[in-house]
Amino acid sequence: MLTSSDLSRIRKDILDSLMLLTEPQQEQVLQFIRALLVQAGGKALLPLAGTIAQDDLALMEKAIAEGCARIERGNW
């Protein structure tokens, strides 16, 4: 079973990796996540509801905001 520390590390690793991807690649990740949710009917995620620490949520929000504002001129 994963500990809170394990989950925090996994979330951080996912976000760090996500920020290295181009916008189209990030869209593919989002589509994959949505497909997983549909397959699981959301039930598999229910035990995780409310388990993300507020500090982690703030970091995710900041990373997303910074990533969305980034322009990668070579990818146009």
C-alpha cells in the first residue's frame, strides 16, 4: 500500500514530467487520464478523493499556470 509520502512523490514526478512535454503531448496525457477514468467509472479513484495535500494542490496549480503561459517557439 502506498504511503502519503509515496503519493506525494508520485504526484511530483508526474507534474515534473508533464511540464517537460509539449502542449500537444500534455493533451495526449489528459486524454489518456480521461480514458482511464471512463474505464474505471471513477470508482478506482474514489479512495484517493481528498488525499492531495493543499500544498501539493497549490504546487500543481502553479505548475499548470506557468506551463500554460510558456511559449515554445520551436513547436509552432
